[in-house]
Amino acid sequence: MTTALPPDLARLDDEVGRLLADSVPAGRLGVAFSGGVDSGLLLALAVRHLGAARVVAVIGVSPSLAADELTAARAVAAAIGAPVVEVATHEGDNPLYRANGPDRCFHCKDELFTRISDEVAGVHGLTAVAYGENADDARRPDRPGSRAATNHAVLRPLADAGLSKTDVRALARALGLPNADKPAAPCLASRIPHFSQVDPEKLRQVESAEREVRALGFPDCRVRHHGEVARIELPEGEIARAMEHDTRIALQQAGIQAGFRFVAVDVAGIQSGAFTLPLVEVTNG
């Protein structure tokens, strides 16, 4: 890609390119790729600076990844021009992951990075692996997956170059990435309250309900799993529309068809890190 960028974005692009060139002087880079805007931008910048022949998008596939998200990720990688390797991950076999403590993401990312090392790196000639942590994520206390990245020496060029979430979206738009405005879509397991066990049936219920909620015109949504209750989170500006009679009935049916008994819309709106932030220690500096 040779897209000309505004000076402020060109500076960030150059810094990420320098970090990639220094970290991957030879061989190929594996990008842990979910299809979201962070990993999408990282993949695009890797292709831009290293060339498509030296980059592989690695998608971890498991019941915690919605089928729609997998399809979308494949399409984004194709638009960027990066080859894709899909690797089956088995975090659900780990009792510590299933227990769903605040460190669940650590066990998930540890499984992904282990699979990449064991099953992908040698076959595809990877000399380094990177993932899409940005500078805002790096400052949050509810991101235990970053510890797994550190343990596996996984690169984080966006964070190291100082790109905030706003920077990521602005640069993605400037490069014309198809997922530049894609809402955040954490894994399905993040919808289950901590210490409530993660299992394939709960993940299936969440995936089914969210698919129907999106089909009703709410692309940015969460369906939190509270046993018999589906708690739907929507952007604050969408809550009034959700309460219109026909829409409210359709949302109720979406939850019931997914296997829930009761359906609620949370008046607080979408809450990133809603389950994890109250359980972790917030530190400054």
C-alpha cells in the first residue's frame, strides 16, 4: 500500500514501520489477528512495511470466536492482501480458563501464543509474532492477556509507537481499511460473569442472541449471560429505539430463542470491562 497520509498519521505510520523493521529484520512476522480494528491496522502496517510475502495473519479458532467474526476476519485479511493461517485453540480444555477468574484472558492468549509457537512458526517461517495492543489498552488494568504476550515475547508495535485507540481508528480510516469503524467485539467468553464457568453451551447462547440483536439493527451490542437472564447492552443512544414496542418484542424473542428465559436491556448502556474492572486493582504510574 502506498497511500499518502496526513503528517500526524504519517509520523505514527513511520514509527510503527521502524519498529517492525528493527524487530523483524529477516524472516516472516505472524500477526495474531481477530479481525478487529487494532489487529487489522497492525496487519495492514506489517504488509505496508514488510511486504505481504513476509506477513502471516494467524486466527485462533475456538467456540469463543463467533462464526460471523471469523467470516469477517477472513474478509478483512483478504482486503489487506495478507495470507491467513487458522489454528484451532483449546483454551476450553484448561480448567483455569473454564473457571473464568479475572485472569481468563491470560489463559486464552497463552493458549493462542503457544499454538502459534508449536504449530505455525516453524511451518511458516515465522521469526516473530505481534499482536494489536494499543497504548490505551497498555494502561488498562483489566488486560491480563498482555502478561501472556510478555511471557511469549510477542511484539506490540502499536502500543510501543504510542498509538491510542483514536489514532488506530484514524490511521485505519486513512488507509481505507474495511474494518476502520468496526465496533469492538471482545470474545464471547467476556459476556459471562467471572467465576461463572465458561462452557460451549453458554457461548452458543450468547452468539445466537447477539447475532439476532445485530440483525435488528444494533451492530454494537453485548449480550451478557446471567443464567436464565440475557442482559443486553447497547449504546446509550440506541436504548430508546430498543424500547419501541415491536423492537422490544423482537429483542425478547431473540433471547428466548437462544435459550434464555428472561431478557433485559441494561439502561447503563455498553460497559467495556464491566465484569473485570471491579475485580482488579487499579494503579497509577
